[in-house]
Amino acid sequence: MKSTCLSKCKSWLFIFMMLLIFKVGCIQGICIEDERRALLEIKASLQEFANYYGVDNLLSTWVDNGSQECCAWERIKCETTTEYVTHLSLSNMLGDHDSHYDYYLRPKWRLNFSPFLRFKELRSLDLSYNDLDDMIATTGLERLSSLKKLEKLNLSTNYIQTDIFRSFGSIISLKVLDLSYLYGDNQYPLPHDISELSALKNLEVLDVTGCSYYGTIQMQGSDTITPLRKLKILNLGWNDFNESLIPFLSSLRSLRILDLSFNRIFESFPCQALSHLPNLEKLDLSSSSFINGTASNEGCKSLMRLKNLESISMQYSDLNKSMISCLSFLPSLKILNLRYSRILGSSFPMQEFSLLRKLKTLDLSFCDLHSLTLNAP
């Protein structure tokens, strides 16, 4: 009997010691050898790029000294139980370096995307602000679909001219995709078809802000993008979209935050398009002109469906009384930002503003109101 108990105790002690050794290994930052080699390949590529600017000692903790403790390296997170790399934060690797190169002529980071395919448990990858060029699109970007757990990808503020939307269509695990400020060639802009993203059924955040600075994103086939049922945040500001965007917007029933600033899509306030977005909470229509069209009374009444919309920004816009009156149908509007806007008419629309019963903040900073007379409602 005693020998049986002793044997069981030894077995449990052995199991405990093995778990302890495993836990200590995780704490010390031990990682998968194949992933360690991939990280060193990425560093070598980065250092070659940094040499153009005389920047050295990047990723100083990433050293090839035979140790497997790469989970303790900077800008990396690993799963504590499996030792696999789960997060890579490689944003702005050169920092605010001084460069005498013109932006379009200066050297770019020609990053081969293949090493990233070896991080089988990767969930988040941030490569923003790195002067990446088109090479990432030609060396395996679409193959990221093999990373079944990748949820967040940030390629913002890089020099990518290729139409890369089609590269993401198969990465269905993505929840957050940031493609904002992808600088292209303003002289020869390439069309981009956002309908290529229609297969991203898990996508919750999409940001393509600012791409029209150096190119134009088209909405060809946008009315076919119906599977984006989970999209909650959509940033399309500073682009060159047109009215073909409207069917696309109307299908996004889960949307909470929508930025359409600096597009000049609508001639009148887009009542009908917005009325299909019952979960909308925040809307940005800055730099719009609503003076050439007037929404119908029926269209304005449709805004009553937007029971969650509390904040609207229409900075740098041209507004008239009928548009402001239309906003009074929004049952929950609390914040209205009209900074730097132009209100047309001979008198200040006090009566129209007084209809906004829930309004708590009205920003009229830097509006030219000197020519308007003030008439009490």
C-alpha cells in the first residue's frame, strides 16, 4: 500500500517538476527556433534599408547568440503556454530620422514578406510608417491567408502603389485592416476596387483614409459588398469617392463610426443612405457642400431611425437652413461640429438650431457669421 502511494507521489512530483521547468522556460522568453530565424531575417532586411540613412543598432535585443529567448526581445509578444509569436509591432522603425532625399526618390524598405508566413500563431502585425514599397505585394502578401489567426494588420503610411486590395480577399480572419495613407504616384494613379474586400466576413475596422493624396480609390462594384456584416468602423476620409458609394454604405448595418470627410460625395444631406445604419453613433461629413440640393421632408423623417447617432462633424462645409432643420429629426444628436463652415442666408438659423432638443455641444468656431442677422425663434 505504501509503495503504491509512494509511486503515485513520485508521478505527481515528476509532472509538477516538468510543468515548472516549462513555465520557467516561458518566463525566460524561449521561443520556436524557426520563428527566431525568421525574426533575424526580418532584422537583416531592415538593417540593410537603415544603412541608407546611417541608422544602426536597430532592434538591439534581436541577437543571434545561439539563445532561444526571442520572446523577450523588444516589439514581440508570445503566447505564454505555446511560445509562438503572436504580436509583432514593427511600426516606425527608423523613427524621426533626417533625410535629404525627396520622399518619392529616397530609398524604400524592400521587405520580402515570406518570413512572416512562418509565424503560425500571429494575431497582430504592425508595419506602419516604414517606407515599404510594392515588394511586399509581390512576395507573398496574399499568402497571409495561411495565418489562420491573424486579426489585425496595419500597413498605414507606406509607399505602396500596387492595387493591394485583391491581396487581402483571402485573409478572412482579419478583424482590423489599416491601409490609410498609402502614398502612390499622383501623376499616374491606379484604380483600386474595394469590392475585393467583400470576402472579409470578420472585418470590424477598415481604414483607407488619405489615399487620394497620391492616387484615387474607386468603388467599382461596391454594391456587391454585402458580406461585411460585422464592420463597425469605416474611415474613408480624404479620398475621391463619388455617389456610387451610397449602395455600399446602405448595406453596412453594424456600422457605428463612419468618416466620409473631404470627399464631397453628396449634394444634399444623405438621409436615405444613413437611415439604413441603425447602429451609427458618430458621423464625419466635413468638407461637404449641401447647398445645391435639399432633402425631402420624407427623407429627413427617415433620420428618426438613427436613435444612436450622437455626434456629427461637418467642418469646412457649406450649409443652408433646410439642411440644419433636417438634422432636428435626429432623436439623440448631442454634438454638432460646424467649425470653419459657411452658413448661407441672410439671417442666423436660430430657429432651426433650437429644434435640436438633445444638443449639448454646438461648435461654430471660425464660422463667418458677421453678415448674418440674429433673429430669435
